[in-house]
Amino acid sequence: MDKVWISKKVFFITVLLLCINFSCSNQYVTEDIITSKTSSTTFRLYIEGTKAEIMQETKATRSFHFNFEGPNLIPTINLKDGENVPSRCFIKNENPNIPIKEIPVEWTVRNKKLFCDDFNVDVDIPNNTKAGKWEVCFYIGDGTYNENTETFSIDAEKTLRPISNNQEQQWSFPYLSAWTELRIMENGKMTTSSVSFTPQGAFICTNIVNNTNEKISLKALSMRASDPSQAAGPFVWKAQWNIRSNKKEALTPVLSPKEENQGIICNLPAPIELKPGEVSGWYGFWVMPIGTEHSYASNIYAIPQDDETEHNTAWWVYNTPVEGRSNAQGPVAGRSYTMTFRLHKLINTTLANWMQDIDGNRLVCKMSIPGTHDAAANTGNGWVKTQDWDIKTQLENGIRFLDIRLVHDNGVIKLCHGSNIFSTTFVKDVLHTTAEFLREHPSETVLMTIKRDHDLDHDHGVKYWQALMNVLNEDELAKKYMAGDFQGGYRMKDLRGKMLVISRDGWYTTQSGKVSSWPDNRNFTSSIVSNDGSSTPLIVEDHYKASATDKIKYVTNNLLEANKAFSETNSPYKWFITFTSYTGPVGAAMPKYTTTYVDPDINKMLKESDNFKCSGILLSNFPGWYNINQTVIKLNKGVNLP
């Protein structure tokens, strides 16, 4: 689209200089001095009023009243007789030592033309200052002039205003003329050549399309930069004009400091609700385009009506970017553009971020969460190895509960399986790996229990406990992602981006809490005791010395209890943990064999039963062998794995 000018007919500004003459030395000589100061002298300039005509251009961005017509509601100007239009006139001398003077001028519309009355201005001219040529410039629109810096700042309205066909509205957009020389005529008056106003911003017509499967209630839209080196959109809300600039498009965008990485908030005048597939009405707003000189990334986010709206909706709707389409790519001043915000899921749900589909108010105790038994035992011989994946790979494959076994070994907390000690450490391979995963996947949470599984020191765990507390209390990376006191009624909104670490050993606690007791080789009811003193029932199936037939029965019964609790609305919060892992009747079978006898049956039951809504926390060996991790995840209503 070609650049659009707002044109005016040539008009004259007559400036009557009383008692001001130029001597041979170009010094001012006057008899009518308004004020005489030590450093300067004030002279009064009398300026006669003039008239102007604005040409009709259908696709320009303008001030005054507008009609909105056509499929994209491009504004067309509608000058109304009797309308008063405030503006500013700036007068400067080519000598920079003479201050610029700002003069408020009001225009009146008569017969579709603009007229202004006579006005005068007092100009301070420093003593012993050589005067040069005088120039005049006009500005229509809102803004703030800083006399000290000789800059003019313009702020946008920052609100999407509703518009519709054949509707008339009044807008205030910035128009700026070029500096024009004031020439002295023989009669002592001053005149200028034609003046053309250039619109300095861009007018955006926009609508919002809900291309999701969710009902969306929003009060604003925002654009955020993808990294601090980029501006946050193709436009900004603020512009600044250096008054002494002679550029035709003198206004420049005011970009946020790179280190702030601030977004642009487009507020709606009132919250709107859009059903899946619904399209909003049209809105308009003025912006200052940053042009093609600056790089930008338009990561667009919907801002919910309130916190409750956000927590009752899948996390991704208000926390991941949505799609925006516009013909305003690298826009320039003086044009109108259309923009469509298409609320569309850009970050697909995968095993690594499946919790983004869970709404914030979902009770964690009533979710289906896949976990791993002896999560760190991905090395070692066949009697020890329970996993193919390391911790990072487990998290990437949807595992959200880790059964962590620990030992204190020469001042270091290491991972182990019984007396088999691994080279991996609790800090680096569990805490830091989990923290880094949560940093990259803020929609997720990771739960874990920790247990002292071997005592090298033979001191009843004293050194182990001291070293563990040092780690949990002092590691800065891990502390950033730690959840606080355990709460039986945790909801997803409480734990997103957090790891919840619970002690399985009843004789010590973590920052969150501990399991009061963990009887060996049985199904039992215990409790999770929080540091705040509260207690929550915990029902565990952990028969590990059993036949395959019995183990399937034990696992099934506990899953049925978890599923029953899912439908209970008035009962206390209950947490369920079920292990599919076992070691055979005498406790000596290899995990790679026992897994093949139990997990296929449990996986088949969960996949094929329409009655299963919730499994609670289900831990297994080698979850990828039968994709039991995916089966458990898909029990959560609303999760849309590919």
C-alpha cells in the first residue's frame, strides 16, 4: 500500500512582527519590548489566523470523526461543522540557541474546512544572539511536550475499541506537518508555502477468532518477545518526536529496554467470551509501528478474565502463545491495517508437557500419574536394573512420580538400589535434572519420595540426614523449584513448575513432609504428615514378594479403590500409590522377567475398561515396554496426546 498523505490547500500564516527589525548586523532592534531580562529579551509575535482544507482519502489514518465502512472497516474521515480540534504550533529559529516555542491552537470546522483564530506568542531571545530563519510546524493530536529536552511524547490509548459498519466514532491520531520556512514579505508579514499533514501512527482493525476446542473468556491480549533481544511486536504504544528533527516522519517508536523484555498489552473495554469456533466483532486501535528497522517476534497470549477463569481452563490456553495473522508485517506510519488474532494451540501436547491440558483446579490426588519404581536403577546387572530410561528421559516420557532410593557415601548423597550403589548423585542427576525440566516445562509438576535404602556409615542415618538436609536447604537451583508444606488438597495450579519431595522414612522430614510409616511387603494405609502438622490418608499397594497372579489381584484392588475415591465428593482427600513391580514369591526374580507377567494385564485392564477414571499414582518397571505410562496419562480427562 502506498504511503498516504493528508493534504491541505496552500494557506498563509501571517505573522505581524511589531517593533522588530533586522539591522545590518542581524541584531534585533525594538521599541516594544514585553520583558527585558539579564540574559534574554521577550518579544511578542502576532500571528493571524488561517484556514485549511483536508482532502478526502479513504485509506489514511486520521484524527477527528470517522465512519467505518467495508468488509475490513477502514476508517474514512467525517469533518463536522462546529467541531473544535485542538492542536499545537511550534515555531523555531535556525539558531539552536533560540528556544522552540509551543503554541496551543484550536481549529474549527466550517463548511468542511478548518479555521483557526488569531493568536500570539511571546518568544524569549537570548541577548546578543544572531537570529536566522524562522520555521513553523503544526501538530494535531494528543501528547506531552517537554520544554527542557525539546521532545514531544505520544501515548496510545492501549484499548481495543469496538467498531462496526456505519458507526461513527471520534479518534485522536497524531498528524504532523513538515517544518516550513516563514518568509518575510514586503508588507512586513510572514508567510509559508503549502503545509501537508502526515499521519504518524497506524490504525489497526482487528478481530479475534477462537480456533480452539475450549471456551475462552479474556480481558486482553498481549504480545511478548521470544527473547530479550527483540521488541515485543510490530508496534509499540509510545512514540517520541525530537522537535528539531526535519524528518518527514519525525516520530520514532519508543522501544522497551531490551533487558525488560516487556510485552504489549491490548486491553478490551469489557471481557468477552468466545465459544469454540466463534469470531468476535471488530476492534480498532492506534499504534506506533516500529517499522522494518527493528526485529520483533509476535508471541501472542490471551489474558483471562480472572484467576478463576484461568484455573478452570486447560493450562495452555492462557500460558502458551496463540497464533496471530496480520497484513501489518513491518508496518509504516500513515496506513491502516487489519489483524486477526487466531486463538490456536501452537504448542502441541506431548508426553513431555501433557499436564498443560489439565485445568488448574484439578485435584492432584484425583489424577492419574505414571511413576517409576527405583527410578534411578537404569544401570547395573539384571537383578538390580529396573529402568531403561534415565531420570531426564523418564520425565520427557511423561513420568511424574519418582521413587528415589539414596545412600550416604563419603559425604555425597548417591543413588542406589539396596546395597548396589550407582555413580549418579541425588543433587545432579535427580534434583538438578528435575529443576531443569521444570524450567523448560512450567506446566508440569514432579512428585517424588526419597528413602535411605542402604547404610554405609552404620550410624542409623545420622550422617545421611545431615548431608540430605544440607542439600535440600542450600542448593539454590533445587530450592527455586521446591514446593512448600504438603497439602492433601493440592490442585494443579498449586504445583505447576514445582517438585514435591516427601520422605518415606518416618524419622525425618523434608521441606514438604513425610510418610508417617511404610510397612514392608503389604497393602497398607498410612498418612502423609505435612510440616504444618496436617495429615492426609495415604493408601499404598506394595506387595513385592508375591506370585504374578496375586500381584495382579493386589494391584487391581488398589486401583479400584483409587477409582472409587475419584467419584467421592464429600470424603477427605486420599492419596493412592500402587506398585506393579514385584520380585516373585521368594523375592529373587529379575525385574525384566516379572514385568512381563503383570504389566501387560494391568495395562490391558486400564485401556479397555470404561469404568476407570482415575488410577492415582501408578509405579512400574520399564514403563516404555508396554506404554503403561501413556495408558495412565490418557485416563486424565482432557489430555490430548497424539
